[in-house]
Amino acid sequence: MRVTFITTKINFERAGGSVPDLDLKVRDMQKLGADVRVVTVFSEKNQDLSQLPYPVSEELSPNKALPALQRMF
């Protein structure tokens, strides 16, 4: 199974509980054998991604409206 998560950013220090929750979901799905990747749309807010065990595609979206961003993917 291929799964793509779309999120605003990957920043464990300043994002509250949503980023750790996403991270755990991705890791658990990988353990179950899924092909998982993450796309961030406000990439300027990302932290260092080199230590993550899954691929993250950084897309910089000029549109700040989430419904429009969902149509992009």
C-alpha cells in the first residue's frame, strides 16, 4: 500500500502534538509494510529532516489556504 501524508511542516519543537502524532503514524505504517512518504507544503518552517527514517518532499506553496493545497495533490 502506498500512503502520502500532506502536512504543513515537520518541526518537533514548535508544532505542538500534530507533528509527533504524524511521525508515529508514518513509522507505524512503515512497520506494517506500507510505502509511506510525507509532503510538507510550508517547507520554510521545517526542521532538519535528515534524521527521519522516511522520505519528506518539501513543496513551497504560495497559497496559504488548505483547501486549495489539498487540490494540488
